[in-house]
Amino acid sequence: MKNLSTYPKEQFHERRMKGIGGSDISAIMGVNPWKSPLDVYLDKVGESEPLEDNFPMRLGRAMEATLRQSYEELHSCTIDHSEGEHLLIFEDGIFYHHPDGIVRLQIKATPDDHLWEAKSSSRYSAWKNGPPIEVVLQCQWGLMISGLPKCVVSLSLGGREYREFEILPDKDMWLEMIDAANDFWKNNVERGNPPDPSGSESDRVWLDKAFEERESVAPLTSNLVELGMQMVQCRTELKAVEKKEALLSQLLQKEMGDYSAAAGDNFRVTWKRPKPRQTLNKNQLIYGLNQLLTPDQVDLVIAQAMFESEQKRRFVFKEVDNESA
């Protein structure tokens, strides 16, 4: 084990801004479903919105403690972890890793010590074939910096199932991560050059705030022309896909006939009319109010104006995860 230090919690935010951690690398490489490269960039240059503690975060910390206790009992070991105002940090230049824990099989450090990460998820499909790529990269990042022989992930799946996964060092993956991290740091962070947006909602919010509106036409650059042409092609393909989806919906409806539901290995479909609802005839109401002025008469007019509108059957097609069903 190498590069381990204990960091005061109040200084950790400043340390995070000066380097790349295990939770950053998957976003930098564009495979994190929750965070984009731009999110990481804004965090490193001090322009991100402050993250307030919330219930899911508190729940996650509580689940981490439960998973840690379960692992210690199952394997007769001790997990060193950050406590109080002190955090365990592995550091190597601008690279750092803040693990959920370090497993100690004995009181003194031994070659069998390893990293430990706690995860809680309800995404059954994401964990079907092992940890998702963002978790794998986080663990590989920690293995690369710490020099430890393996990382074990303890998972609470849907709050109902406990699983463990063992991740071993992959030096080819390390080289890819190092290249991506160095490129991001040198060409984006150090140069103050925001990475391209990824299509995420957070990137859209940033773009909306980053540029002031000008009442003028942008210069017709070659890049703008190329992007515009790609957008036209995308819209054309989208229309074709939407047309095909409409056709498939109608064919499914025809196949179902009078039945209101159907299910397959990876889908569930319903075709139902919602319950009748009362709709207000505004014209009738206005006419009545002009004719009747007393409160009792107004109530009478409103009651007479209400009627149940005819509802069409609503077709809903959803992809589902068999394991979570």
C-alpha cells in the first residue's frame, strides 16, 4: 500500500479542486450516467453549485455503515474508514482516491489488505453482469493509486439483496484512464477551456447561464454549418423512428384486440381507457351566470354544466427489468 494520508475534512474540498479522484474519472471518460465531463470541470475550477446535504445522501451514508458491518462480520476483518473530521486519501500528484474503506485482515498491514467500496442501487439491469463501468473505473482508479491487490464492492441491491464483487487490477485500463485524465486536466482545467457538452440536463442549465443573448445572427462558421447539417439529419432520422414507433404501436394494439394488457420477456404493455372524468362546459357556465345571479342558482348552473367526456384507450409501452419485476 502506498500514498496513503489522513486528510482533514475541512480541507478536502480544496484538495478535490486540485486533482482528479475516483468518482471523477468515469465522468471524464463519458461513461457516468449521473455526471458529465462539464460537471467535473466546473467542480475543479470552482464554478459548480454547492451540493447541499439531503436525505438520499444521508441514507447512503447509513447504508454504507450497514454494508461495512456486514462485510466485517462475513469475513472476520476490520475496515479502516474515514471517521469524524479525518478522511483517508491516497495521493499521487494530481491524482487522488478517497475510498470507502481499507480492509485489514490482521491488525498490521499485510499483502492481503484491499480496497472496499459500498454501493446502493435499485438498477437491477445495471448490475446484472457485474458492477457497471462507472464503478469499475472508480475501483481501478483506486487500485492504480494505492497499489493494493484488489477492490471488493459490497452492494445493497434494491434494499433487499446483498452482493459482493471482486475487481482486480487492469493495467491496460489504467493507461486509458491516465491518458484521459491528463488530457482533461491539461487541455480543459489548466486552460480554463470547458469541455463540450454531453447532452445532460446539467449541461443544458450551464449553457443557458453561460452566454448572454444577442439580437443578431451568429457568423456562419464551418463548424456551425457542420453541426447544423448533423442536426437536420438527426431530425430526419428521428421522424422516421417516430413513424416506425407509431406503426408498431398500432400493430400491437391490433394484435391485443380486446385485451387490456400484455407482457414479454423485456416489455410490458397496457391499453386502457382511463376512468370517466367530469368536464366543465365553460360556455354553458358563462351563459348561466349571466342569467342567474343568486348563489343557489349559480351552483345549479354549474351542476348542470358538468358532464362525463368520452375517453379513448391509452396505449403505454414500457421497457422493464425482469429481475426488478
